[in-house]
Amino acid sequence: MIKRPYWLGLIEAAWRKRPIVWLAGVRRVGKTTLTRMLSDTIYLNCDLPSDARRLEDPEFFFRSLPRRSTIVLDEIHRLADPSRVLKIASDAFPGLRVLAAGSSSLAATRKFKDALTGRKIALNLTPVLWTETMEEFGIRDLDRRLFQGGLPEFLLSPVKDAALFSEWMDSFYARDIQELFAFRERAGFLNLLKLLLRQSGGLADYSALARECDLSRVTVKAYLEAMSVACALIALPPFHGGGRRELVRRPKVYGFDTGFVTYTRGWTDIRSDDRGLLWEHLVLDVLRTETGGEGLHYWRDKSDREIDFVVRRGRRVDAIECKINPDRFEADALSAFRSIYPEGRNFLVCPGVATPYERRYGSLAVRVVGARAIADSVRGG
């Protein structure tokens, strides 16, 4: 079993703040394997009828445990009222630590009647981070990570198996989307998901998506929201507030995994021109993990000048650009952005940078970093 100390550390840190950790992530991203790495835990798989029955009377179940126990409730979204179980554990049994794992964020779905405000910390398990790919999985081939994606089974496969991706799509709709949202139009939903994965990293045009998938605009928005709740898409809002020519409404939509982006595009390998956009996905995973999505945006103006990612920290706004080759970076968009928002740090994130260094572009200072350093920089604020 490949250890994942980074994520285990995040879970332990979260438990020091709240009694409940909500671990979300798409199926086969490694949630169950990660929970099995925790020591001295009581593990229940809520997908099993025998374990689900033990939680029909949660008060009785929790009272039967030692006072300071650590409990893993895997596939918790299968329970009839999962938020009630977690609320009882938190409110009536101080000393219990609960890790609840499911295939969706704890959002406005039919089953979750309580947001557990003040009781939980949410973590979204991303596909294998690039730093983990190198350090824990022992894979230093960037193209392999980009092409096969970061679901552990898919990444470790000797070759890319299209059947794995096709089966995942069917299972995602049947077991996650149907369970949480009861959508009936399978073909329309999957067509939209595949289209959004092919267009990953682009702006969402609801009207164009509706026309292409033969769906109503309202249905497209509902499906996209469901995909976000189920962790299959990341809808990044635009940053705005000072410029008259800034984009202010349309989100930028990323697929959850580069392997599925390359699968839906029908690629058989990675070409040099493909790496830049896919590298953005890996940087986004780091930024989402370190910020929890809080204050994370993109920026674009009506002249199509764009900053890949923006992280707002109070009055300060950090700008983050992604490049495979730092020598090909041009600072025109960054200059335009800083003319509106002068306070903040500038980062250029590149995969081959082991030691961070500074570069100047006119009056702008830019720190060139790798994936590890940008995580440390964002975490440190």
C-alpha cells in the first residue's frame, strides 16, 4: 500500500480543530484506501447493509464505543439521513473523532438536511498531486501523470485502459448522480459531462452547451451544479472589483482529472502543445487543497488578457501563472492585472523548478516556483 502522509497530515490537523472531518472526492480517487491507512479506527462501510443497520440507532451505537474512539464512516451518503448521524456523534459524544467519506461535497443535496456548521472541516481528496506522484508513487514522468490521470489505479496501470474510463463514467452516473439527485436523462447528462471535460479550462457558455447537448439552459445549469457537488467539475469564478473591462459572470470550468480530459478528447499521447493546459489542472489541485477553494478565482478582461489563478487574501491579491517552460512566459496580462490590483505576490509555477528564484519583467517581480513551493507559499499566506 502506497502511503499518503500529506493527506493523513491534513486529516489529523483537521481533527485538532473539529470532531468531524468530511472527506469528499470522486469514486476511485482513493478515499477508502486512505481511510484504511489511519491507525486505531473503527471502520464502517455504509454501503454494506450490515454496517448501515448498526447506524439505524446512532445514539446506541456511539454509546457502545470507548469514549475516545476514531470512527470511519465510508460511503456515508448511502445512509438515509447521514447528517443526523454526524450531528448526534458531534453533539452527544464529545471525544469521538469521525471521518465521514462520500462521493460528494456536503452541499445542498437531497439527503443532507444539516450543514453541520461549526462541527466539521471539509477536505476534498483530489487525484494524486504532482508532488505525490514523484515522492510517494515514484513516478517522475510528467506526461504519464497528465495522460493517465491521477486516480491511483489509473495512474499505476502500465498503459492507459479506455475501458476503465468508460466504466467509471457509467458507474459515476448510476451510483453517485442517481443516488444524490435522481436525474433521469442519462444520455443528456453524460453527453454534457463529456463535453465539459473536452472543453476543460474554458469558460462556461450555458446557452452554447444547451444547444450542443439538446438540453434546456436551466437543465444545463442544474447538471453542472450537480457535477460540482459530486466533485467531477470545478467551476472557478472570475475575480473582479476594480476594472471596467473585467469579466464578472462566466465561470471557468475544469474537469476533475487530466486523464479524463485526454480520454474524452481521444488523445493517444501528449504533444508539447498539450502540456500547458493540463499542467494548469495539476496546479489547480494544489491551490484547491491548500485554500479549500476560499478566495480562489481566475481573472480575464475583455481584451482576453488572463491570469490563470488569483488568490485573494484580504486586501492582497496573489497572481499565479502556469507554464511548462518559464522562458516562454510573457508578462503583458500580469502588468494589466497589477495596474488595477497593485498589492500582492506574483508566482510563475513550472514543473521543472526544484529551487525557487526571482525574475523581473519590467517593474514586476515574479517568483518562479514548482508545485511544492507554491503549496508552501499559499499555505503560509
